[in-house]
Amino acid sequence: MRTRLYSASAAIALLLAGTAGAATTQAEKGELQRARNEVAVQASTTKGAAQQHFDLERRRLDGLIDDLQRGRKVSPEEVERAIDQTRTIP
């Protein structure tokens, strides 16, 4: 009986952890998509080297979004760093 109770508790804990992870991934994806859209707008309103910089940043964000959509692991630090970098773009 004790083993079954422990197994059920472990299964519930894993289920809750998976649900929390999925919600975090959705939130991260949403933040990355907002940052990507901001960078795309900035790229469309500039020319030259600045436009190339924004396009490069947009492609990097697209890669992170694609990784999240495909279920690949993306570190929260990497997501935060990418979002912070788009906030510091003039």
C-alpha cells in the first residue's frame, strides 16, 4: 500500500511539474514573439547596417521560438537574455 501511495504521489508531482513547464514555455514563447515583432518593425523602418542588425536579431529570436515550438529545451536564461537585448536596442 505504501509503495502505491508513493507512486501515485510521484506521478502527481511529475504531472504538475509538466503542466507548470508547459505554461512557462507558452509564456516564454509569447514574450519572444512580442520581442520578435518589435525587432521586425524596427528593421522595416531603418536602412543599412541598422536594418541588418535588426534582421539578424529577428532571425535569432525566430530560432528560439522555433526551438520552443518543437519542444526542444531552451534555457530560461537564454530567453531572458534575448528579451533583454531587444529592450536595449535604441
